[in-house]
Amino acid sequence: MKFFGVTDKAISIDDIADWLQENMIDAEIESDQESEPGDWQELTLLLDSGEPVVDVVKLNCATSEFDEAIEETVRMLLDSPVPINPASAVRWLCQYMKRVKVIYNFRPLIGLDSEAGWVLFDTVWKSVRKELKGIVFCEGEGFTNEAGAQITCQFTGTMSGQVNAAVLGEDGQWQEFSLDLSDNQALEYFQRGQKPA
């Protein structure tokens, strides 16, 4: 899972520890050194037992790694072997990437499979999203907009359930709706950038 932030408010290791303490979560944080609060580049969240839950890699703008990640994302959007739809969302995302200032890449580890691991991950994930304005990309699902609505249809395999989705209206505003993932006709409308009938 990746979070693309358009605000680069410094989030320090102490901030993350505070989030865990506020939610009464026993966990450990291993990270590279902070010379200034929030200037870490990589950390691992572990359960109190030492089992790793998630690696978090942070890429700041004005670094070669950040530039490469943005270029790779735009290339994926435009040149994917399986075209990404709707096209209107792809255009919006390519423009949005010009505004991104920080990327947080969350890589799941073995401890995420446990209930305690999921709670640990979810607490930090939601806290980052609360602190920073931005969008999300999930492998096998696609991108969301800043409100958290699904805006690209990149679902793999057989899916079911409802998700909050959105398409761009002619006025350039997002039009939200509930998308039934098991409804092939609704998915076709969504891929064309239209709200299902």
C-alpha cells in the first residue's frame, strides 16, 4: 500500500509512538536515525513479541528515489499492459502526481496476519492519512481520491462486496456512489468513468 501525500508535515518516531500509546497498543518501532524529528527514511513496526508487522519506507521530494517512484507511477498509469480505467481518473492522477511531496510505502510482513498485527498497522496507517492530505494506491485494487473513494478499477480475481467509488463529473468534481464489485455491468460503467445506472 502506498500513500501519496501533497502535504509534507513531519511525522516523527515520537508521533508514531504517541499514536500507539493513545490506542493502548504494545509495540516496538525500529528505524534509522532521526537527526531532526521526522527525517527518518525507513522503519519497521513490530508486535511486542518482536514479530514484524510492516515496513514503512518514506520518500521525500527532491530525492532521486522520490523522482523515480513518481515516474514509475505515471508510467504504470499510462503504459500498463492491462489499461487502467477510467481514463478520466488516469488523467487526474497524472496531474495529481505533480503535487505529491512525500510517499509512504507500507510493505506487509508476517505479523500482519494476526489480529494484533492488523490493529497495529491500521492505527498507524489511519493516523498518517489523518495527518496528511493525499491519496492511496493498493495493489490489486487501484487508487483512491483524497476522500478515500475508489477511482480506478484495478481489481484482480473475483471480488465481492460494496466499495465507495467515485467518477469525475463534467464539472471536474468527484461524484461518489456505492459500487457492487460482483456486478459486472456496474464495473463496466465504472471503467468507462460513468456512475452505474
